[in-house]
Amino acid sequence: PLSLGVKANGMDMNIMIPRNTAIPTEKKRYYTTSADNQTSVLISVYEGERARTCDNNLLGRFKLPNIPPAPKGVVKINVCFNIDTNGILNVSAKEMTTGVTSNITITNDKARLSSEEINIMVQDAETYKAEDDEHRKKVKAKDALENYTYNMRNAINNEKIGAKLAPKSKKEIKDAIEQVIEWLDGLQLVDSEEYEGKLKKLESICNPII
């Protein structure tokens, strides 16, 4: 009756299974760490239609421990949502290099909403659709900038790629990346155009070199 997803970027609802999906069903998606040298992640499972998890219903959470320390964006975590014919939801997470896994099972009677509460949440999603769409647009632009920035940082730190770069070019890219990371770290969510402008500027520096 409601979309199912996980918390991402601290407060955003990242939908894995949209509402009204026929069951049984299974959906998988890769996520990564949000900080350098992170050794665990907390997977929070929500149901709802709003853009922010604070406006949705928390179903449960579990921790994936023993992640090998690595720069942000390097670790790959496969998150799987599986709903069986009885409506029981199993959520698992697997770190791809070590194979370490963790999971949670959520049944129909655990932290679930009543039909009336579900209807209210669906109505609220319609009422605040424009606001939520604008938030999602900002988050998408921010994610694109973050992903490109950290991919470039990981690339120049890679021995094979970094060794091929001229010292001057490598320093130019490194300085540009550090400026963007510093800008992102000291920032609340801003208009998507600002993220897009930063991305284009960074691409204009990195793409001709890498």
C-alpha cells in the first residue's frame, strides 16, 4: 500500500519498491559509504510517499558491521528488498569485497500503519508533491556532484591512473576536488542549479585531463 525504501544522505527517502507493486517481488540496488574509512552502515527501512524520511514511517533498522576502511565511494554495498506472498519483507545488505552480510525481517504486524493512516500519508504526498519534487531535484543534483567529485578523487589516487598524470595536472584536479568537497561539507541543501554549476566547472577541469 506504500512505497518501501531506505534512508539516504541523512534524511532522504530512497525508494526501493514503489507502492502498488505486485508481490512477491525483489529489488536490489548498490549503495556506498558516506564518509572516508567508514567501518559500518546503519540501514533504516521506511514506508511512505514523501521525499524525507521524517515524513514517512520507520519500519526497522539494522547495522552492517566490519566494512573494510576505504575512501568514500569505494565500498559497494548491495541492498536487497524481498517481499514474499505473505507480505513479509526481508531486507539484507552485503558488502561486496568481504561478503559480510546483515538483514532484518519485517512482518505485517510490526510497526505497520492502519488503513486510515495509510490514506492520510497518500493524501499528504499529493498535497506536498511540488515541495517534495523540488527536494528530490536538489538531492539528485547534489548526488551527481558528489559522485563525480569522489570518483575523480579516487581516480587520481589510483596508482595506475595517478602515475600517468603530470604533476601540474594532478595538482590542478586535486585542488579543484578539495574545493568542491569543502563547499559540500559546509553546506545545507541548495538549489539544483548551484550543484549543476559546480559539476560543470569541475568537469571542465577534470575531463580534458582524465
